Amino acid sequence: MAAGAFPYLLGHSEIASLYGVERQTSQLWRTRGVLPDPDFVVSGNPYWFLPTVLGLAEPHVREANKERLKAFKAERRGWYVVDKVDDLPPVVGLKEIPWIFGKKYGDIYQWRARNSFAAEDAVVSGSPLWLLDTVLEDAEQRSRTVLPDAIERLRAGEREGLKPRGRKKSTEPKPAPPALPPTRSYKPDEADLDEVTAFIKEIWAAGLTVSVRAKR
């Protein structure tokens, strides 16, 4: 991962890691409205600011692991917190870079394969990201022609949008999520291990998270 000044952007992989859940759970949170709409979209991929992600925390329901958060920040030395799109520097991905040069994606792929293109400033959820200034500085050093109109569009915030996946979105209102299973208490010498295991599996099968809290 590239070190240096870059805004904290998180995808589903980073969100899942901080909360100690599977990536599919983070995606399910978005479907259910727990995770809000992305703060930013680059090359069709959704990203969220760190304050947005930490705002998901709810005691005994969803809690970001403090040690994982510490490690997350340690691995990204020099990164900084942004909580508004207006404060975000221009960030581009593989689908926007061809706009800058008037090239096809395959051309950019070849540049990268030959190590004749700037290294990414960050990799978020498996996708490489660059600061626009990094790309432009590299182009100047290699005497590559750039398109001012495309740069203006990118500085204005235009990006490759999210593309619909699967079936078209229904215009019908979404049904309410299923009710949570009733709380159960298991006391020493009274709990059946098979029953407890079955109950946890039932919760997981519904895409929910299990929090275990001891009580006297």
C-alpha cells in the first residue's frame, strides 16, 4: 500500500474488517439501510469516509474493534480524515484515467504492465486509486498529452457512476426487514449446547450479527 497524504476512504472490505464481520455482511448493511449511501463513487465502486463508517457503531449491536482501527491507521501513515465531499481532493480510478489521456482502458493497462505509469496512491477494497495530481505529474514527466476538458470534468466531481447489477430496481416500496428473533438467556447448567448453537446459526442465516454479553 502506498504511504503518503491520502484521504481515508473505505470500501466493503475495510468496513467488514473494522467490525469483524464478513464482507457480505457489510454489503447487507447497505441493502438494509444500516450503511448509508456511499460518500464517494470512483470507477463505479462505492467508498465511505472514516467518520461515516465509525458512525455505524451501536453498543452491543455493531462495534468497531479498537485494535483493528489502530492497525488500520498504522498501515496508512500520512492518511487524513475527510468528512465532506467538498474537502476531498480529486481521486480517480482505472475507469477515469482513460478520460485524461483520451485512451482506452487497454492502453492504460499496458502502461501499468510496462511500469510506465505512476504507482497507485492507495488500494481500497482491492481497487487501485490515484490522486488526480499524481496522474498529471506523471504525465508531465513522461511528456504525455492530457485533455483539459476531461481534467475539468474530474475536478468538478464527475466520475464513472455506479452501474446497476442484476435485476432493475423495483419501483415498489421495499418490504420491512424481518423482525429480530426474541432474546434468549442461557444460564449455567441449564443451557443445552446444541440449542445455543442452533440459535446462533439461525441468526447468522438471517444475515444478522451475534453479540455475546455476560450478565450476573
